[in-house]
Amino acid sequence: MPPKKRARPNATTMKMVGQMVAAARVAKNLTQKQLGELVNLDAETIASIEQGRRALMPNVAELMDLHLGLPGILTVAAHGMPSVDGPPPWAEEYLRLEDGAIALSWFDNQVVPGLLQTENYARAVITCRVPAHPEAEIESLTALRVARKVILRRETPPTLSFVIWEAVLRDRIGGDEVHAEQLRHLRECTDLPDLSLQVMPLGRTSHAGLDGPFTLLEAQDHQLHGYTESQRGSQLVSAPDEVSILARKYAMLRTQALNTEQTRGLLDRLLGET
């Protein structure tokens, strides 16, 4: 039996809620861009919500109710959407873009980036979630994460760049064996021709990534996108000015991190300590 997928809102309900958002926005004489600025989303994301292509997340619904003068209507709708099987709606668009990307740049300061995780490490990370996932869902989510790694072995793989904070490599998520296996895998990845791995060392006096992890992605049409995750959800960023900010952060991170040769040396030393 195939693993159960995560639940996502029903498409018909998403369209209906999107129409509610559009009607309330027009009543307030706001453009999609103006509403997006009020709730920290770009105009493209607002358009996707209004057209029913993207689910309205509860935290965004709360902000919309506030700025559109609604008595909690959108918040109730966002919490009450019926579900069908499918991947998380806020991640669908990013995963589609990631699968066909020609270039990816990824900074992480909490865990090893998903595309570089071993199966055991991925399972350990997902198991750490609070509140805990049911066991069946842990296995399903682990399988989905591991399946994404196929892009590393494509006939024409994307150009990949990763910057990881050193603390991530020193944490022993999953225990000593999982930790050692993950370090060995990262060391092997440094030999891939289209992959660059750099470590942001401990003890720095300046750090361009203190706002948290993010990903930059170049799609096949050369459109640039940014992707960020937080405790309350995820956001795909396509507005050029917002993507530019992330690109500048990433450029600075690469200058502050160890170079690729120094990173290989650090991984070798850490492996010698395991």
C-alpha cells in the first residue's frame, strides 16, 4: 500500500475562499499588490489565492480579516476547509519549481538541507517535530523527502550551492550512527561536479543569515524565486525586489563561509572524531 499523503484543502473550497478574498479586497479598493503588502505576500501569491490555486493559510487569513475589516470570516474559512489527499498546499508550487530548476542556492542554520539528507537523518528530523507526527505519517514524509533527491542524479542536474552553519554538522540528530552516516554522505556530495558545499563556521563576528534559512531557485524559464520557511508556514517569493534581497544575502554568506576546500577539510576532521 502506498504511503498516505498529507491532507490538503479541497479545490472547490479553495476557489470559493479565494472569491471571498477577492470580493473583500475590491470592496476596500485595494489592488492585489496593496493587499499583499499588508499581509507580507507578493501580488502573485495573492492572485493565486484569489484564483483558488493556493490555499489561504490561517495566519494569513487572520491578517486579511484585520486589514479588510472582516469579523473573522476568512479565518473561520481557512480553518474549516474540508480535505482531500495531497501534498501540503503551501509547498506544492515550490516543489514543482524545485523539480525542474536549473539552479538552486540553499542556506540552512537548523538542519542539513533536505536535498542532502540521508533517509535516516530525514526520518530523525521529522520525528523531532512537536507535536509529534503519527508513525505512519513520519514514514510517508520521509519517503517524500528522499524522493526529491533524484534531482541530484539527473542526466543534467541543476547547479547546486549550499551554505550550512557549522552547528548543524555538530548536532547529533538521530544519534551517533545517523550523525556519522550523514557526515559521510555530505563528504561524498562535495565530489559531485555540479554541487558546491560551504560551511559557515562558528565564532564569527558577522553573519548575513541571521534571519533564518532560505532557498533561491532559477526555473527553466530563468525566472528567479525565493523560498522561506518559518514556524508558521512557508512562503514562495517571486517579486524581483524581494528575490534581490535574498540573492544579496546569499552572496554575502558565501564570502563569509569556508570555501569548498576548507569545508572538505572540516568534514574530514569531524568524521575523524566520530
